[in-house]
Amino acid sequence: MGKRLIMVTAFIAVAFVIGFAYPAGAVEKSARTTISVLFDNGVNETLEARQAKAQTQLSGWMNNDLVRVFARYTKAGYQAKLIEKRKDFTPQPNNYLLSVKITEYRPGSKAARMIVGFGAGGVSLKIHYELSADGANAILTKNDQTYSGREWMNAARKLNQNMAKAVTEKLESK
């Protein structure tokens, strides 16, 4: 009886150690998928200075946040990085270009959000994004938009999460 108890205890201990070393579903892909993010803030000469400054601030936060959102998908084998120009993207296996452009940004009224509430003075944000493997032929093209009665960061985060989900679904279906 003593040997049997020792054997069962040893088996449970080994199973416990292996369970922590290789948890179910934590097997990472051997080939990492790199998503190069090219972000266009949509600022042009038609925007007034105040709007251009707000949109530049939004895009600066949004592109860094998009990399953080993709960091949650590391177990799926994704790694995101920011690039400055399209020429910085090198087409190769498991390397994709995600081009994002802010097409419309309306910051709303912070005073209305604080005083009135109930969605008054909300932030409206529209983007267009494309995913391609070679930098030219899009395998995913989408327009997305959101409205938030809270701060602009909430709207930007929502769109980043939508993008990451859409890209993941597209790449997993390939």
C-alpha cells in the first residue's frame, strides 16, 4: 500500500508541474506574425489649427494603444510594431501591413459631457483601415466608427479593439 501511495503522489506531482509548464491552449505559434501599423492622422490643410492639434493628439495615443491592444494577442502569435512610412514595410511571410487612417474626428464638448451627461457632447470617430500581406493588395478593408459619451480615449480604444478582432479573425480564417 505504501508503494502505491508514493507512486500516485509522484504521478500527481509530475502532472501538476507539467500542467503549469504547458497549460492548455498556451501553445504559441512557432512563426510569429508581425503586423506593421502605418497610422495616418488625417490632418490636412482644410482643418483649423485647433482641430488639427486635437486629431494629432488622438492619433498619437491611438497608434500606441493599438500596439498595446495587439500585445494581448501574443499567445496567438501576433506582434505589432509602428512604422513611419510605407517604405518601412518589408513584404515577407507572416508579415502584414495594417494601414489606418482617421477619416473624421469630432471631439464634442467636454463641458456638455460633464454638465448634461446622457451622451450630450459626445465624441465621434471614424476610421478606415486595410490589411495587406504585400503592402499593395488588401485582404481586409473596413470602415469603422464609434460614438462615445465619455472621453476620446474610450472611442479610440473601442476602434482599436474592433480592428484587432477583425484582423485576428481574418488571419485565423486564412
